[in-house]
Amino acid sequence: MLWVLWNGLVDNHRQGETKLLTKFGLGNLLSLGRGYIMALFCGFLFSPWPDIGWTAWLPGLLYTLAALPDFVDGIAARLSDHVTKLGETLDMSIDSIGMLGVTLLSVQYGQAPWPYLFVGLARYIFIAGIWLRQKFRLPVHELAFSVRRRGYAALGMGLFFVILYPIFTPPGTHIVAMIFSAYILGGFLWDWLVTIGWLPTKPGKKYQYIENRIVQVLPVILRLVLLLLGLSVFGIELLSEGGSYLLWMEAGAALCLILGVAGRISAAAALVILGLYQSAMPMDTTQMGLLVLYTNLLFLGTGKFSLWPVENRLIYYRIGDPR
């Protein structure tokens, strides 16, 4: 982190200016604090999972403390007019180090299968590929800003928050980790094809049409499947046995998903509730099906015919940006 900071000091100026700023700014200070906590988190690598009382929660809590400021450091920089290339470099470097550390630790602790390691290595492989292309004087195309890239990174970080908490266990964590891997690595592959020129930097109408079909129509199909599966799972158990409070909460989150009410938020809530339910009893095939549906809807949203897609505003509008 200090090496990245030292090399990035020359970029501590506002965009479009050359005069260096005399202070780091609140956003960069938050990033440096994140980096320090991330270093503490990485100290758990290659050691057994602590199993004495509250210490078992330490790795997950440290990662959460290191990751949460990532949602506000950019806001602080924009609101204080202190957006710099240094801040972008620090933010991306700390995110990458944290992603590599948490994937290594998740696999080491048995919370995720070994292919999940490629999620942590993806950015470094991507950078190495760009370096090789530049070395051999092959074209490298700039990537435009992508809402998808930003959203996937945020969702991936959300998984990292909880995957190291001892209340969530396999096979649930393995299933979710593999679906997350498919989306995140698929995003990296798409960006790589853009970088080498196989896909256009600015997608045309054909690509936009395909993307809109996937984002708008596929979630509707998943919601219909959830409706049918939910009726068989929740309907029978709640009507016949009354069900536990966790089952009632999960049924409520599933109903919000079916109706398209705060889709991604409801999907995240359903995943957490199902994970807590799994800690009390083994996961059966129908619950695994629900897990797959919740995770895909978390990434895709609820699509067309959604009653209240409130989370879309959080994805498409960044606090502090000019309207």
C-alpha cells in the first residue's frame, strides 16, 4: 500500500489540472485507513481459522471494516472536490489486494471451492495481459465507464462481507461463490475482448438490444420459477406446520422478489436468511434451487414488470456526481 502511495503522489491533483494538492483529502485518508485494516486482515493468511469464541469472527469483521469505507471514500472525494488520479489508484489497488486476500482465505477455510481463486487473480491476470500486449506493440483499447463493472464489484464485495462469518457454511457458500465467480469472471472476459478489439468500445444497438433482453426478460422468467418453487416450499410448510420465523422472513423476501419490490435488496435479504436457516438444518435440493434463483436475481435485478426497482437509482447514480 505504501509503495502504491509513494508512486502515486505525482497524481495528487484534480482532473484536468497539474498543480499538486497539499493535502490527501478525506477520500484518500479513508482509502489509506482501509488499506491499513486490509493489511491486518491479510495477516490471517496461511494460518488456521481462529476457533476460540469471538476470534472466529475476526477475519470477517476485519474485512467488513476495511471494505465498508469503499462506499463512502468516493463520495467524500466528490463532495469535497478532491477527485484525483491518486485516489482512483489507491481505491483500485486496495480493492484488488482485498479481493485476492479474501478469495485465498475463503478457499483456505473451505468456505469456497478452489476455482473461486480466479476471482482474486482476475485483475492481476488482466493487467499482465495488457502489459504483454504493450510489450509486443499490440493495440490496447480503453475501457469506457461501465455500470455493470461497478455493480459486479459492489456485489462481489457484499459476498466477501459474509462468506468468512462462521454462521454461513458449505454447500451454500460454495454454490453462491461459484455463481458469483461466473458473473465476475464473465465481466472480466467481456472487458478483455473489448481491450483487444474483438468487441466494440461503445456497444452498438445490437449489443444493447441483447443486453436489454437479458436484463429485462430473463429475471421475469426467474421470478416465475421462484413463484412456482416458492408455492411448493413456503406454501406447504407455512400452512401445514406454521413454520419458523426465519421461514416467514424468507417467504416475505421471496414475495418481494416475485413482485419486483426492491429486487436486489430483497435477494440479498433472502440469501442471508437462507444461510441462517442452513446453519440450523442441512440444505435440501429445493433450498439449493432457491439459492440459485436468489443469487441470479441479485445480479440481474427483477427486470420488467417490477413494482418498485428502487435499488436501480443506487446503481446508476453516484452521490456527489453532477446531475
